[in-house]
Amino acid sequence: MTVFSAKPQVRPGPRRQRLPLSVALAAGFAVLILFITVFAQVLQPYAFEEISLLDRMKPPFPLEGYSPDHWLGTDRLGRDLLSRLLVATQTSIALALLGTIIGAILGTGLGFLAAHYGGWVDEVISAAVDFGAAMPYFIIALAVLAFLGNSMIVFLLLMGIYGWERYARITRGLVLSARQEGYAQAVHALGGSPARIYARHVLPNIMGPLIVQVTINFPETILFETSLSFIGLGIRPPLTSLGQLLGDGRDYLINAWWLAVIPGVVIFLTTLSISILGDHLRARLDPSLQG
């Protein structure tokens, strides 16, 4: 007589979702850009402003006539393009990141003020949000630079104001919704001050959508900076940025195409990578998009 023993059934654990290939590649490229932003001064093989007229217009590897001392070629003054590209990436990313942080803090703070005080404060901030969303900001930036002149402080403030109305609109709606939740009312009933309620309880609960908005606004800020630098109203020599490299190389597209193509490819891949990461993060943080 054969006795069959029942084996205990083992429930499979939760399956770990594999990271999509596009997201993994975007994350890897974003880490590389972040590494360059931090260590560009160490990685550059030459000083980015070093001139060598004897090595001008050298093509990049593996084109015929390339110089083993300049793997990405040189520009019209013989400056090493790799060194200039590293420093330009550092400048553009640092300015865009700082401008995005300023815009996020400004918009989030105004959103909290509009939701807390209501009344005429809410109306004024909401009107400013509608005005900022309706007006072409690039034209406003050109007008401000024409009247105030091009300085690093003015340029950074323009980048910081860019996109603030999106954070204000999102924050206002989320705060008004969070104030009706039970946890906010319970803390208020226990004697918690509005500042404590907003900072300790409301802000952590609305941080997800704000982080997603940062990933959306950051690549747009990069394009905003490169656009102004491309037309000569952003970063100026002796400093350099991706937009300035792109603008300097547009006059040499026929005989030295790498001067414009290589910075353009870096701009494209950087904004694309951050946008892919932002979409993936939005899908993970937004419950309505989860399958």
C-alpha cells in the first residue's frame, strides 16, 4: 500500500518587475551626465579655453586626419572639443538643475500660500499662474535680457522662474485636497500649527507628483538654457555651455560638422533620458496609471 504524502504548497513571492531596457539605458546615461557634472574639471584632458592654432579644425576619431591627442577633434581656435564638451555639460546641467530647484521651491511655496489663505491671496496667485501659463516665456526672457542686460544673476533668475506656475497649480490643488483628509484634520484638532501640518504631514504626502513635475521641467529648463545660449543671450565666453557650443558650430556644418553635431547629440540624449525616467517615475507614483 503506497502512502502519498501531501507536499506543502509554497506560495510564490511577489514577482519583481524587470526594469525596461529603455529606462535602464536612460538611467545609465543620466548617471554618466551626473558624474560629468561633478567631475568635469578633473576629467578634461586639457584646459577648455586652451588655444592651439596649429591644431585647429582637427576631425574626431576615426575620421581621416584625426589627432590622437584630441579624440573628439578641435574647433576653429584649436581648442579640444572633448574638454569643452565636458565643461559645457557641467555648466548646462548645473544651471538647469539650480533653476529647476528655484522654480520648484518658488511655485510650491506660492501654492501653499494660495491654498492656506484663500480669498484675494488665492485670486492673485491664481491670476499670476494663468498669466504665466498663457504668455510665451521665451519672449518674456528676451525682453528682460534686452532691458536688464545679460548677467549671470539675471540669467539664473530667468531659469528659476521658468515653469514655477506648474508647481503652484499642482501644489494648490493637492493641498486643498489634503486639508480635507482625516490625518490633517486630526493633527489640527490636537493643536498642531498650520506650519507643522503642512511641513510634517501634507508635504510628504504630495511629494510624489511634485517630484514627477521636477523630472518633466528639468529637461525643458535644459532646452531653455541651450536656446538662449545658442542665440548668444545665455552663457558667454570665456565660459561655455552646450548651447554655446551648438551656436559656435552652426557656421561650420559643411567642413567641421562635429562642432555642432556632437553637442547636439549630447543635448538630445540628455533630455531624452530624463524624460524617459520621468515617465517611468510617473507610472510608478501615479496609482491611476498602474496596471
